[in-house]
Amino acid sequence: MTLSPLPALAQEVDLSWLMEAHYAASSTTAEGVTGDFDLSAEDWVWTLDFANGASLDTSFVEQRSSAWKPSDGEVWAGAVLEVEEDPGELENGNTLCGAEEASFIVFTPVDEAQIGAALQIAVFSGETPPENIEDPSLCGTYIYEIR
């Protein structure tokens, strides 16, 4: 599979690290909640097609570099996206945000010791876009390997 970067919205936004591709669940949380997913994009709408057949459409809000990785004060690039509609049950009867509905996700390229370059997805349930991983509306983080 050839990886291709997603389209650029404006010159100051660089999401070249965010690829249309198959992402394999590599954290325990990702394996138990979402499973693998495929990411595609069209006109700044990103779609995640999960292993169980559910889909999640999101729209670009902003690019923000911040402390997005739990237990890590380092600044990471992040793409903040608004969730169009929570996908409901995914793997094993689990949802992205537990009892809450997902309202924002943040894609962050991270470097994981065991798998190297990876994609982290942080999920939030708040009414406003999150500032960083310490946002009180954080309800889950998931790690994926690009395949």
C-alpha cells in the first residue's frame, strides 16, 4: 500500500505526517475498544472505518502543538478534529468515551519505544476543543501502528 499525505487546507497547516492508511491497534486500550481502523479523507473530513464496521466522521478544527501525550511534558504536533457523530459501540461493547459521547479527537504522531513511529488518538467529550492532554474532558487515548 502506498501511503499518501492528506490534503493541505492552508499553507500554514502541515499535516503531512497524517496518512491515509490502515492503522493497527497497538495499545491495550486500542485493541479492546476500537480494534484496527482505516483512515481516509476528503475535503477536510477524516473518516475512520473501524474493524467492527462502524465509522467515525470528523472535521478539521485546528493544528495545535501541545503536550498531547500522557505522562510526557514534551510538545507534540496535533490535529484537533470535531466528531460529527459518536460511533457508539465498537469492540467488546466498548465506546470511545465510556458513558460520554465523543466530541473531539486529536491525532498526534508519537514515537513509541516498541513500535517506533505511531499515531496516538486522544478522545475528548467536552463542548470546546481541548488545549492539551490535561483537559478534564479527556476520556481515552489509543495508540496505533501504521501499516
